[in-house]
Amino acid sequence: MDKKKDEIIKLLPLDIRKLFKFCDIEFSKLQEIRLRVNMPIMILYDSMEYFISCRGEMTKERKNGYRGSCAQIKEAMVYISNYSRYAFEEEIRQGFITVEGGHRVGVAGKIIWDSGKIRNISYISFINIRISHEVIGCSDSVIGYLYNDDSFYNTLIISPPRCGKTTLLRDIVRSIANGNAGSRGMTVGIVDERSEISACHLGCPQNNIGCRTDVLDGCPKSEGMMMLVRSMSPEIVAVDEIGSREDAAAIDYVMNCGINIIATVHGLDMEEVINKPVIGELVRKRMFKRYILLKKGMMGKISAVFDDRGNVIY
């Protein structure tokens, strides 16, 4: 945990580092740090929001929060980009940078628009540091329900926001790729559009995704799925947060190539997903054979596993 603490602390401006060094924080429970120009520093800690006071204490009182300055935001960007913002221009253009340890730093500010495309983000005034949390083994209780003898079922993870769907997806991929008590190891291809599953930093995955896993980092899902099929011969393709018509078409293509899919989608329950205009069609066609539902308000808590007929099997 000291390693994770060091990875996060070194991203912060020097004055703010001092606050966090003396703050009574368990970094295993820290989820986000938000820096906004002239606004109090906020953290998401154990699924609760707090401000950080001038004395380095967590508080619910906004008036007691330490306010970050424009200069401190600029200083943080120097550390986040490892003193070379030019090297990370492409990532900044997408609105985030993945740093050492797999932590994801979202940025917002003035968009520079050119010929119908985002060319850059200048005057960055808002930073959201999302702390990477791996939970090795969190899929152990359900992994056995995702196989039919030696083949993997097409699986969809359904989850409200901030309930651990990417963490669960990552651990399932790790288990599939390494092999487990119920199956041999299989080749997995990840399309990691937002660098959240594998958390590649300078091309190297920071998260444990297994020994038989290949990654297309920062690639749009629909294009990436078809690229993996053509170039890497995966047995299983993994993607996060599907939803568009292009995603659905790519999933259909992959499945018709005899390759299995594991994906996630936002939703409160099966009924909501069935009624989604695009993904609901895949569900109604019973293209997925397993559905894992995460419980709202409980990080990583599995509510149920369903088969393709909607029967609860876990």
C-alpha cells in the first residue's frame, strides 16, 4: 500500500502533498481526488465524499476545505505528465492520462477545436485522479458459472456506475487467461478504449490481466474488436461499457467468427438492460448466455447471475 500511496502523492503539488502525508487516510479506501481551481479539494473515500482541510483532515464542511490555486493545478500537470506534457498530448486530447500504477487522471478545461476535431485541451482547471484498485480473486465465486465444459459463455456484466464492474471484468479476464480450476488458460483480447481495464502506461499494462492477454489500448471498441479478430486470434474478446449501435454490430461480428465476448454495460437490473434500444436487442436475441448483476451502492457486491432465459443460477 505504501507503493500506491507514493504513486498518488507524487502527482500532487508540493503544498497539497503535505496535507495528504499527514491526513489519516487508508489508501486502500481512497477512490478519487478532485482538484478544481479556487475550489476545495474533494476526495471520494470508501464511497463517501469529503473535503481536505488546511490541517490535512477529512471534513464534511466545505468552508473548511483547502482551496487549490491555478498555479497548483499547473504544477500538478507537470508531475502528472512527468515533466513532458508534449509526450502525453494524444492522451490529453482524449481527456485523461494513465500514470504509473494504472491510476487514471481525468482533465477538463478549454477545448481547442479544429476542423471538427478536438486538437488539445488548454487552461486545464479541473483534475480528477481516479485511484486504481485491483481485487485479485473477486470473481472466484462466479467464475465457475461462466463455462460450459471447456468453452466460455458469452457474458454481460450489468452494473450501476461506481459499483466495480471494471474491477470484476479485469479479474475475470485474469482468471480466464491464466486458467483456473474449471478450465485451461485461454487467449483473451482486450479493447481498452479508456485505459481502465489493463491501465497501460507507456504501453505496459499496470494491472494483472493474465499471461495470455493482448491489449489494444486507447482504441475505439467497435474498431478494436474487429482488429483483434483479424490480427491476434483471440478465443475471447473483452470490452468495457458497450452501448452504441457500432458496438453491437462489432459484437455480432465477433460472435459470428466463433469468438466469445465478455462485456459490461450500465444498468440497474435485467429489465433496464432489456429495454435499452441497442444492447437490449442482443439480450432479446439471447446472444449472451450469462448475466452478472452487481448490487447498487455496494462496491463489487454480486447480486445475482442469470442464464439467457433470465433464470437465477447464483
